[in-house]
Amino acid sequence: MKLHLLAILACPVCQGDLVYESLPEHPHEDDEIGEGMLQCSACKAPYPIMDGVPRLRPEDGNPDARVAKTRESFGFEWHRYPGPRPEDRGLFLEETQLAEDALEGKIVLDAGCGMGRYTHVALSLGGEVVSLDLSESLTRLIPEMIENPKLHVVQGDLLRPPFKPGSFDVIYSQGVIHHTADTRGAFDRIADLVKRDGFLSVWVYGTPGSYASFKTNPLKSTRAWLKAILPLVWLVVWARQIFSDAVRVFTTRLPVRVLYALCYPLTVLGAIPLLKYMTFSVEPEFQVRLIENFDWLAPPFQTKHTKEEVGGWFASAGYEVLSRLAHGVVPKIGALGVRRSKPGEK
Ligand SMILES: [Zn+2]
């Protein structure tokens, strides 16, 4: 951890300033801290710095077993995900809808970084990136953090983000907050971390909603014949969601290793034409498809939202929506917004 990061860190419990205490057995060199302690100047809560990562997850934690399971399942899957891939850059720009130069020289938060797939892209686009995650998967970013002075890795919870309001020029959170215990709460908390006139890009899982809403989706990259049978598509998407919710009642309760093993046959099915649409990933690469099937079936929390809902979140947090991400078939609903209110204001 770089000492200058303290300027934007805050106690996740009370938002007090954090103070660094060096450990006699681990003196730090210049700006870089490998092992040490942070303490809240207000509530005195202690937070360790381990392997250069400030662990800003309160010890008392959340007693909800589903939160522990969420941490475990994402830690498990991101440790098995392949490294960064060339297509990540295009996917990042498409999903966040950020311009290629939007991160240049900016302080950026990767809110829910996983193993850092998009952190690598954000760094390559010139951002100084703070990568936050609850699970241990973020340890995969430690070797790069040691090499790259523009990367900071922080462990923490999106429902209690350990940063001061208005700390970031750009925040993106891609497919993350619907896996927290309170999707809207997580949105509001990260929305307040953006500076005035800064950008926020978020996507969450979509639900088809009413047909009136569904038919106004842009249906980008959807073929003309699909548009011609749109009511049927809407019904199929709904049926698929009901089926998947029913399956998840069981799969979210399985031990992660058992579920991962069960995902193998499903992933083999994913290579077969037509049958692949009965699975939860049609990714060409086997290992990625395996992780995506697991990713769909494992996390205890998985909320789904309409574009009207997500647009409402942006508006009530003081944002103007610049562009929307909405697929009628692929269940991703998101937006890019610019903050018009001051931090602390709505
Ligand atoms: Zn505190």
C-alpha cells in the first residue's frame, strides 16, 4: 500500500480518518507499506495491512452466512479464471461505455474487481486505479501492484466502502452489486464516492420486466428475425429466468467444490449447438465457460433489475444518464452517468 492512499481512505464503520502505525518488525520504505496497521482516529477500530493490501473489512463483519458464502464463491472462481485476455479491452469499453481517453490521468475505482480483469484495462487506458473487492481473489493483483505505482489494491465491502465521499473521477462496477445483500444500497454508496462532474458506470443483471418495457430495449446486436418474434422472445426470457431461479434455490446451497464439479458436464453441453442455450454460458473458451456457469449458479445473492429502475437510481443519486447499456436477450442492464450533485448531496 502506498502511504499517499490514506488521503482518500476512511474507516468503513464510522468514516473517520485512518492513521498508519508502523510495526517495529516491518519498517516501511518511502511511500510503500508491505505490512502494518491502520487505526481509525475516531472509533479506534484497527485494520491490518497484509501483503501490501489494507484489509478494511470490519472484523465483527456481517453475521449473515450468505455474505461469507459470497466471499468464498467469488474467491474460489476468480482464482480459477484465466489471466487477462486480449478481448477484455473491447468488452470493458462496450460495457462501461466510457470513452477511450476518459481514464487518462484520472483516479479510478474498480468497484468489485475480482481477479482484476478490468483493472488491467483501466491501467492500460492511463488511469490510477484503486481496485476494491471483498474476496481474496484480489491477491492475484499483488504482483502487479508491486511493479506498478498506479495500482492500489484494497479489501473492503461495497456496502461499507472504505473511502471518503467524492474521492474518484471515475468509478465502474461491472456485474457486481447485484451480488450484495442490498443492491440499491451498494449503488448509493459507490455513487457518493464520485467527484462532482465525475463518471459512474454500473451494470447489473436485467429482468425482462413488462413487455412494454422490454420492447423498448435497444436490442443491440439482435437479429431482425428475433425482433419480428419479440413477444415470444420476451416469454422465453421470462421462462429462462423462472427456471434459473428455481435451479439456484438448490445450487446456492451446495458446497462450492461440489457445485464446481457439477458445472463440468454443463460446460461440455455448452459446446453443442442449440443445447448450449440450456446452459448459463456460451463462451467459446472452456475454462471461461466453466467459471461463468459457476458464477451464475453459486452466489447466494443475485438480484435482477429493469432499465427504468437503474435509471431511477442514477437520477436520485444526482446523476445525469449519458448512455445506457440494455440488451433484450443478454441480461445486462446498465448506464453511464455524470454526477451533477456535490458529494454528500443527492
Ligand atoms: Zn471508525
